[in-house]
Amino acid sequence: MSQDQFGLALRVAASFFFTVMVVFVKLTTETVPLGQIIFWRSAVALLPLVIYLHLTGDLPAGLLTKRPGSHILRCLLGLAAMATSFASLKYLPVADSTVIGYLTPIVMLILGRIMLGEEINRTRILAVVFGFVGVLVITVPAIEGSQSDGYLLGVMLGLITAVITAFAKVQIRDLTKTEHPGAIAFYFALVCAIGGLCSLPLGWASPDLVTYGYLIGAGLAGGLAHICMTLGLKLAETAKLAGVEYLSLIFAVGADLVVFQIWPGISFVPATCLVLIAAYLVSFRDKPTAAKLPN
């Protein structure tokens, strides 16, 4: 197996572990408070992350930073995104949540234009249009009342997650210029664990052993996903990894069918096609040579 192939395999593994994490989180949303879920997901994830940093010889040197402020900002954005993402899972199937998450790079295009004055061309405009229409299509059942009353709320929380995640990824892009990837993941998990712990005075549940297993599983799967993604990005070219990322939708649909016995709704297929076309346009067809649109 070549280095590129191994990197691609690790990226597929990362998508799988992220889906496993989402499934475990969804299984707890009915009985465990949001802050408690965030704490367990983040605190347990520290274990595989610390082991990984130790095995690679990056502990403790890899955790040193001269940019604590940037880390705090990234972590707070990530904490907010985790909160809205986990909250949306109470109302959305895993597959629908995954599709909405694919809007993050499209949101980044809009933010880049508004905040940074980045160039925007016809391909990017088309991607935004496809993504926007895809979201409209996936929300039709909620508007017509054919899904549960909370579905539209779940979609809104998912969209908020996509926006916050876009901000966080811009911050991560800046941090990776000077910071160790392991440090970024470690401090993110640490701050999220502290943030979740702060919700303790609001009241935590006393789950049974099975639910504790779900919480621990979410943390371990999340930590392993970060490690696989980091190694995959290190071993394979980013362009080759772009398409593999969308395999997570297969895992998500499979999780809905096997674990939750949820079949995709009527609007799922056309909405997914539109969002995937938008993501394809951003990942593979976008040209950096386009002229700027007039202000």
C-alpha cells in the first residue's frame, strides 16, 4: 500500500469514527443534558490524543504555543459548534445532519468574500446557489408538517453549526501555520471538557451503565477520528482527500438504517444531490484565477 493509499484509508477511517461518535451522541440526547454529553465526549477524547502525542514524541513539546489567544478563540468557536451540532441530533437523522454539515465550505466562501474580500467567481456563486436550494429542499417536509415538529429546529441548529464551524476552520487554517496539529486537537478537547463541566451546577443526569458506555464511546471515537484525520492529511495530498470526505454520507445513512431504523425522507435524495454538487464545485471545479465581482 502506497503512502497516498494509506492516507486515504485513514481519512475513510476518520469519517467512520466521526459517524460512530455522532451515533453514540444521538443515543444519549434524550436522557443526558447537553453539557454533560459535551464533557464526556471531550474529556474521554483526551486519552487517545495524549497517547498519540506520546507515541509520536510530541509530548510535551508539541503542546507548547506562543498563541494562546488564538487557541482560545478556536476552542470557543469549536465548543459552540459542538453544542449546536449535538443539540440538532436530538431532532435530525444522522444522514440529514451530515448533509447540512457539507454546507460548511460553502459558508466559508461567503465569509471569505464578506470578511476578507476574497475573489468570487461564477463557480463559487453557483456552489452557493446549489447549497442554498439544497437546504430549502431538505426543510420542505418540516414546513409541510410531514416530519416531527422539531425537525425544522434541528435544521436551523445544523445551519448555525455550519456557520460557526466555518469560522472555526478559518481560525484552524491560521493556527496550522505555526502550531502542531496535535496541540490544536488537544486544547480543543480540553476547553470543551471544561466548558461541559461548567454546566454541572445546572444539573446532570445519572445515566445507566449502557448510557455511560455511549458517552465513553463518543469520546473514544471522537479522539480516534481526530488522530486518523491528522495522519491522513499528513500522508496524502489534500486534493485526493477531498472526495473521500463525502463517503461519510454512506456511513451516516447506514447508521440511520441499522441503529435507528430511519429511512431517508422523500426530500433527502434531491437535497443531497444539490449539496454534493455544491461541494464538488467548491472542491474540484473552483478556479483561483477569476476576477473579483464589483462591490
